[in-house]
Amino acid sequence: MAETATLEGYVEWMKGLLGTIPDGRYELTAFATDKDRTTVVATAVFHDTQTVAGGPAEPTGQTVASDYAYVMTFDGDRIAHMTKIWNDAYALRQLGWA
């Protein structure tokens, strides 16, 4: 993900990921807004099991439960900047991909 530099690139990467773990879902754990800074913070846990061929390995049948946070700054009603805080290496190890 180090080379992913745009929101569009991130969305395309996520579409590819969800193709190999098709029953992905998230559990929202917190949501906050800061009107003065036009910022929204959301935290969640992503859950899934790799059951479909694709990605770096054949289906492992392993599950993932991975915490993450989004910090989004808005310009009007559009996201001007987004940061995702996620330990991707840990999540990929849970799936048996790393």
C-alpha cells in the first residue's frame, strides 16, 4: 500500500482485496466529528475469512479481525484528505498471506 497515493487508488486496492475475502464486514467502534477543523474520525474492526482464490495465495480459510481508523478532513461535503491508520502487515499475517 506504500505506493497508494490517492483516494481513488485506495478504493481500487480495496475492491481487489474484497474479491478474495468476499464476506468482509466492519464493526464500527467509534465515530467523532470536529466541526472547527472540518474533520471526522471513525474507528472500526474489519472481519473476514479468505475463501476465494486470488491475492498472494490460494484460499487459506483463515480469518482476520483488524482494527483501523480513518481520519477525514472535509472541504464542504467532499473529502479533501484522508488518512487510514491500519497495521496491514498484522492483518495480512492473520490471513496467512505474509
